[in-house]
Amino acid sequence: MTTFRRILTIASLLSVLGFAQETAAPQAAPTDSTTDKAAETPASVTDSVATVDSTADSTASLAKDSTAVPADSAKAVAAVDSTKADTLQADTSDAEPAWVKPRNKITYAQYQAKINAGAKKKSRTLHHGLTIVSANYHDESYGDLDHGADWGTGLGMYYFYRRYFGHYVGFQGRLGGLYRYSRFEFDKKWTNGSFKDGTEYSLEHNFDRKYHNFAVDLPLTLKLGHHVKKTTGFIFMSATLDITKPIFEMVDTENYLYLNSNSKEFNAEMETITNEGKNPFPLYESHQTNKFFYMDDWETSGWLGFGVESRLVSFEVQFFGIGTSTKDNHRYYHLGHDSDMTWRIFLDFSIR
């Protein structure tokens, strides 16, 4: 038993020594075939390695040189970069992505052009202001009188609104107060007779009537003309429909009765009586009528005219063409009636 143990121990020791020797043994030198393979490596690989090394050296040199750039050059480069950034921002600020829904946006320059165009159009085509009118009213007859007026006039003040449609057509409406005055003076009646001594005489009835009329007036005017290029001037012909509502009228009537004779003796006696203050002639009588008009009393008339106007001031002449009234109280001489025709002048002053 002891002998068997000794044999196992010796065998174990031998085995350990053998394993240790194999581990510590040096590796075998490369064979000739391996050396040949290394010698056969392509030259391109070597060149690539050299190029990589050269690039690395150049990069290092450039990095080294960039640190030596002057401060002024650095500021110039920074300014250029800043300008490019601002330009890029300005270019991209006005632009909108394609997916953004348009909201009728316009640039400031477009807005200014639109405002200027609108102001120019408005200054040419739209006006408000005041009108002053002066007229020569020549009544053909008045009330129960079949005698024409000897003299008449009219004054008025209106607010007006004026607008154009294109370059050739315009419209103007006026609303205001109108004062009219006319005077009728004529010999209404002659009476011939004789006294007991045979002296012939005549009685002359002289009639004098004046009216003062106050009314609301609404002339509506259609104009056909042409705008003067590069100005706000407009030369035109016009047709007017005038609606007049009389409000109040005051009438003064005076009657004179004169005694006339061709006898020298009679005229001498009448002069003596006149000097003594006892001559009753001419006999005088007067009365005044004041009245307000009812709502059913209206006047309408048509006028033809021409004129020239600008944005600030305009001038127009109109001639009476035709007219009527519900109470038959004012009838004027129309256009073409010699020099007695009725006419009026409008002078407009724009306030807007």
C-alpha cells in the first residue's frame, strides 16, 4: 500500500514538470512564407498611409495658423456674417410658409400707395360744401295778376353733396333756404271824364305790389362733361330738377290814384291847392298780407345750365326752362324769352 502511494506521487510530479516546460517554451520564429507575404503588401497602402499623415500635418498647421489671425480681420469677418444674418432674416420675415393661410396682408409701400390712390380719387370725385346762389327771378304773372314783374331777385344758401360716376357723369344735390323778391308796378286802370264847365280830366290808377317769399329749395342736378387731365377741374353742361316748398310770404300792395288834365287853367288851380296843402291827389291806399303756406303748396321747375368746377370752388349758370306749382302762384319767364328770362348763378365752396 505504501509502495503504491509512492508510485502515484512520483507520477504526479513528473506530469507537473512536463506541463511547466511546455508553457515556458518560446514561440517559433516566423517562417519564410510569412515574411514573403509581408513583402508582397501593395504600394498603394503605403501611399494612403503617407497621405493620411500629410493631411493630418496640414490640418494641424492650418489650425495653428488660424489662431494667428489679426483682431481687425476677425471683426470684419464677424461684420460680414452679421450682415448676411440680417439680410437672411429680412428676406425670410416677409415670406410666409406655403401652409400659412393668406389674410390679405400687404406691404407698407403697398398700403401707402393704396391710401394715396384713395385720397386722390376722393379729392376728385367726392365733395361736400356750401353754395351761395344769386338769381334774377322774372315773374310772368303772380296770383291774380296778369302783368309781368318789373324786377326780381333771389338769394340762397345751400349745403351740397357732389359725386362723379366715371369721367363724364356727375351728380350734385343741394338743400337750403331761398329768399325771393319781385316787384310789380303798372297802371292798372284809366278813367276819362269831364267837369261841368267842360274841362276834361283822367283818373290814373297806379298799382305797386312787392312780395317777399321764404322757401326751402332742393335742386337736383345731373352733369355731363369731362375732367381736365392731371387736375380736379370738370367742365360740364347740366340739367336740374328743382323742388321748392314755400314756407312764408309777405305781400305789400300800394294803390295810387292820380288826377290829370290838359287844361292849363285847371292845372294852375290844382297847383295853388297843392301849395296850400289841400290837394287830395294822388289818393293813396296800401295794405299788407302775411301768410304761411300749407303742405299742399309746392313748386317744381326745370333748369338748363353749364359750368366749371374744381375741388375747392365751382361756378355754374342755370336758365329757367319750365315750371309749375300746385297753387299757381309763381310762374317765371323761361329760357328764350328775350332778355327777361329767369336765370341764377351757383357758387360752390368745398369744405371737404
